[in-house]
Amino acid sequence: MSSVNIGVLISGGGTNLQALIDSIENKDINGNIKLVISNKKDAHGLKRAENSNIEAIYLNRSNFASEDEYNKKLIEEFKSRGIELIVLAGYLKVLSSDFISEYDMKIINIHPSLIPSFSGKGYYGEIVHQAVLDRGVKLTGATVHFVDEGTDTGPIIMQRAVDVELDETLESLKAKVLKVEHEMLVESVKLYCDGMIEVQDKKVNIRKVQI
Ligand code: GRF
């Protein structure tokens, strides 16, 4: 199969982006990251991309009249580079319905909980882990899923659980979950680029052989 052109959207540190960059550099993924776009100027993920000679753009929302205009620009940037798969790696903005239909079942997101727990509007980053600790659940984890019109409601590709210990802190839990995020995001993107992921009736089937 020919290599898949990947575009990544970030808003922050970019450790998930770094995990993808490292796997691609190790030739573990049949894909290449053509462009990274951040809505935050100071996102460290932009530096990570530049350090690996990947084109990185800060797209300032205040330069656009509306969310729709901003998303139209995102689509333009990605399409002009032939990008076929979008990865949201810590991207904190909502995508427009135009964007989602343009890349139907071609947008992969990583969420730091076992969806549907601790997901949906307002649940992102450390807020998720604090809610997990406050609720006192014994298991949490991360979820990789396709993005649909809802918030964290698209077809689930992969999930992995981590124990929540009695003496767990926000930092220790965040680190544990981030570790399985990196593992699963790399695995999911690899499977996608190998043509081994299909969606039927909003359910994901991971084929044992290439499609
Ligand atoms: C992490 O909590 C991740 O679950 C979420 O964004 C946060 C930052 O990730 N998707 P990263 O280090 O910027 O990749």
C-alpha cells in the first residue's frame, strides 16, 4: 500500500504527536506526517514538528471571521497537501460539520478516559483525570476513536485500562494514562495506514488481514 499522508491538529505539548513522529521515523507506520497545525502559538508540539523537519503552522483563530471560516482554512491547508488522514493529538477546538463531512471517518482522536465515562463537553486534559479521582473509580484509561458530529461520540477504535490506586495523584494518573494513549494512538494509526480498520454501522472492525 502507498504511504498515507497524515495531518495532525494540536493545541499543546504534543507528546502524542511525538509518539507518532517517532514511530514513523522507525518505519513502524505506513504513513507520513505532511503538516501539523496548532490553534495555539506557544504549543510545544509546533517545535516538535519543526525538529523533525515537518511543516508546522500556527493558525490564529482571531484572523478569521468565524469558526466555519477557520475550519475552511484548515480543510484548504490539508487538502492542498493531499492529506488523507487527520489525527487530533491534544486538539482542544471543536471541528465544524463541514470539516467532519470532508474527512468522514478519516479523523482519529485520542481521549484520556474510557469513553463514555468522563467524556463529552467540558471533559478534556487534566479535567478528566481530576473527575476520575473525585469519583473514586478503580479503573480509567484512554480511548482512540473516529470523530463524528458529537463530542467524543464517534466509533471506538481501541481502549486500554489503567488502575487507579488509592494514593493516586493527578500527576501520577496523567502520566499512566498518557503512556497508554501513546501506545494506542500509534497502534491505531498503524492499523489505519495498513488498511486494517473498517467501520460498519458505527462500529469499528479491526481486520486481521489487509483490506
Ligand atoms: C492529553 O491529555 C491527551 O489525552 C489529550 O490532550 C492532552 C495532551 O496531549 N488528547 P499531548 O501531550 O499534547 O499530546
